[in-house]
Amino acid sequence: MKGHRNDWLLAVGVLVLAAALWFLLRPGGEGGWVVVTVDGTEVGRYALEEERTVTIGEEDYNVLEITGGRAAVTEANCGDHTCVHTGWISREGETIVCLPHRLVVRIEGASGGLDAVAR
Amino acid sequence: MATGKASRGLARFALLVALAMVLSWLESMVPLSLAVPGVKMGLANLVVIFALYNLGPRQAAVISLVRVLLVTFTFGNAFSFAYSLAGAALSLLVMLLLRKTGKFSLLGVSIAGGVCHNIGQILVAMAVLGTTDLIWYLPALLVAGTVAGVCIGAAGALITARVKL
Ligand SMILES: [Zn+2]
């Protein structure tokens, strides 16, 4: 098959790019806040240390559980349940996404929340 | 016979669309997308690649579009339509361009297709969710797309070598 070498160069190139991006984007330090957005609008901001269980939405719901400094979507009525399968997040920058419900749960650093309050 | 030829072409087209549908359905049965939203193998790309190399760009584009429409009517909604259309369109566009350069074989074209399929989907998801947070998933999506592209490319090359339409 002609052009085989270029094919593999392309594959390696993409993998190197993936590795570089992973290195650049990997989750940062300690998380402080759990920020919930629906359709890009912030609907909730909770401290990661405080134990709590919130249900976001009514007909389309996701149950967000925060306990032991970690957060997870433990229950949802979306079709794919990717959000539930994502499991627990705790580091700054980590996210849980529920595409069918346009929901994003993101961990922000400890300072981010305080800044927001100060402003 | 012109009519015989036309109906054979139509039958072949219907067969490929049906095959693409079956692959999409199989894929929805096996969720490989556990922790990364929207990672799909893009198995149906096998049919698109096959069409691209054996029937030409136009047939490949039509098969791809018809598949997206049918899958949306069968399993999806308006959101999943935008999502899969973006993946399919970007993937097809890049595959066409790459094939035109003549510098890559079917395997390389398939790898690019797999990667772009995932990039197109995550871009739409970012636009819909109004957040760039999803960029975090890009490395995993790139790797998944490459793996899928290699598998589909290998299968596509094998089929193209053996099946004569
Ligand atoms: Zn979900």
C-alpha cells in the first residue's frame, strides 16, 4: 500500500499532540469550589468541603453529591449516563459533563471562590 | 441497460446506508464512551471510507448525510443531530482533502477521519454548552479517534481489496 509511512507519521503526530495537550491541560491543584452550569449559565456554586446532595433540574434531573472533598453526579435521567460514569472529581479543572441536559460540573481552585465573594 | 444499471446503483446505495445504520446501532449498544462525553468509535465511517474509495466522493457524502438523518430520526433529537452532523461533516471534508493530496493511503485518511469525527463533535458540544471546559477531553478524544481510525482503516483496506462492486 503506497503512502504507508505518511499514514503512521500522521498517527504519531496526533498522539504526540494529544500527549502535549494532556500535559498542558491536566488538572491542577486542590479544588475549592464545585461550579454547576446549565446551558452556559451558572446555577450553583458549592464549597467542596461541605457535604451536600443537590438535585439540579426537575424533569431532566441530575443528582450532584459532594462528600469527603469530592463531587460526583450519582444519579440522572439522561439517556447516556456519561455524567454518572465519570465518577468522582476533586482537582481544579476537572469536569463532569451531561450533554443531554447541557450540564457542566466544574471544580474551581480554592482562591477562585473567595475572589468571587470579595468582588 | 440504463435502467438496470440505475437500479443496481440504487440497491447498492441502499445496502451501504443500511450497513452504516447497523454499525451506528451496534455502536449505541456498546457504550465505549464511559467517562468522556460523546466519544464514539464512528464505526459507520467504515462504510463512508469504503464508498469514498470505491464509489467516489459524492456517493460517500450522500451516504454519510443520509445515515446522520436516519440515525437522528431513529434514535436521536435535534441536539444529537447537530452533534453527529458536525462530526460526520468535518470528518468527510478532511478525508476528501487528504485523499486528494495523494500523500496518504486509505489508512491515513481513515485516521484523519476518526480524529476529525471526534473534534467536530466536541466543538459542537462546546458551542451548545457555552463552555470551553470540554477542551479537557480533547487529548482522550484524539487518542480514541486515532485508534478508531487505525481499526477502521485496516478493515476498510481489507474490504476494498476483496470486494468488487
Ligand atoms: Zn448525563
